[in-house]
Amino acid sequence: MVSLGGSSRGSGFFCYDLLQNQDEETERIISVEEQPQFRPVRTVWVSILLMLLLIILQCVAFYVPWYCSQGGDGSDGGGRRCSIKSSSALVYIQVLFWCVLVLIDQYFRLQHRKVRKEGFLQFYRRNRVLRRAALYVFSVGNAVLLILQIILQDLCTENQNCTLFKPVNYLQLVISIENLVSFPLVVFYLVNTMKFNNKRPAADVDQDDLLASFSHDYVPGTEIGYRDEDAVDEVIEKQSEVIKYLKRHNKKTGA
């Protein structure tokens, strides 16, 4: 009887351990299934393409005036090879490149919205301005080119140089400055994206130190009545992003 009682108690403990292990395994599987699978940001190839386009634009800005001046008198009139002036050709090229940047920006925007919906809020916030840097730079450049073109039209004639340079040289200078500013920013964004894809981090809302980062980001002032509006707005924005992500995640999981 003693041996039978001990055997029954051993069987009971064995069944209890087995059920407990099964419950833990089930919870682990459910948690893995609910956790969104990491998807890399698919903007690396577009960033590399943009870098190549910037290099091509810089080369074209100097090649077109040289090509148009061949066979002519070397002025900005275009010679025999081009039907328009070199300065006008560069303006058309600039506008065309800006249109390409708008399309690239829309693609970046689509990919970053996916990253935001998947819960990678810090990456989205850190790069939402950087991803549009080239578009911002060339938009400012378009305004400068427009003003410069009007000034050159008023002060210069087709057969007369303006101060030390020809009109086309001023346009080449503006395009070179645009590339000089945009290229490092595109490289910096590319490096950030590649590091993020290689790291394959978990979503920000799934990390244990997310709430701790909120408290570290906002440190109230020591003076009575002091309130840091920028810090408060930043914390509220972060919390809003987390709430939006959790709502989308609950809809997907059917909670």
C-alpha cells in the first residue's frame, strides 16, 4: 500500500509538471506569434540610387555647358550643338531632378509609415527629417536658381559676361553647393538604415526600457512654476505614437 501511494503521488507530480510545462510552452508560442516579425527598411537601394543620381547631376552640370559650347563661339548662346542656352538647360535639368526627388520622397514616406506602424517609433522619429533632407535642400536651391535667373536676365545679355563669371557658372555653383550639402546627408541616412536593418531590434513598445526613456527624456525644472514646453511636447508625442501602435496591434490580434 505504501508503494502504491508513493507511486500515485509521483504520477500526480509528474502530470502536474507536464501540464505546467505545456502551459508555459503554449504561452511562449502565443507570445512569439503575437510579436510582429521584423521587416527591414527597404530604402537602402533607393538611397544608393539617389547618391548615384547626385553624382550624375554634378557631372552633367559641367558637361552640358562644355558640350553646348563646342562648335560655337564659346558663349552661353549654345553654339551649333544645342538649340537652347546652357543656363536654360541646367535649369530644366534641375527641375527634372527635383521631380525625381519628390517621387523618391514619396517612396521613403511609404516605407517609414510601415516602420511606424510596426512599432519602431524611435527610428521613425530620428530619421523623418533626415530622409527628406535632399528634397529640402533642392527646394531651397530651386528658389535660389529662380531668383538668380531673374537677376542674370536683368543684368546680363547673351554676349556679355556678368562680373567675373558667365551666367551658366553661377548655376553650376548653386548645383555644386546643393550636392555638397545633400550627399553627406544621404550617406548619413543610408548608414543609419543599414545599422537598423543589421541590428534587427524589437519594436520599441516591446522593450522594457521604453517607459523609462519617457521619464529620462523629461526632467522638470527645479524652479517653482517652471515648465519645459519642448520636453512636455516630446513626451506627449512619444506616448501618442505608442498608443496608436498598441491600437493597431490590438486590431491585428483581435483583442
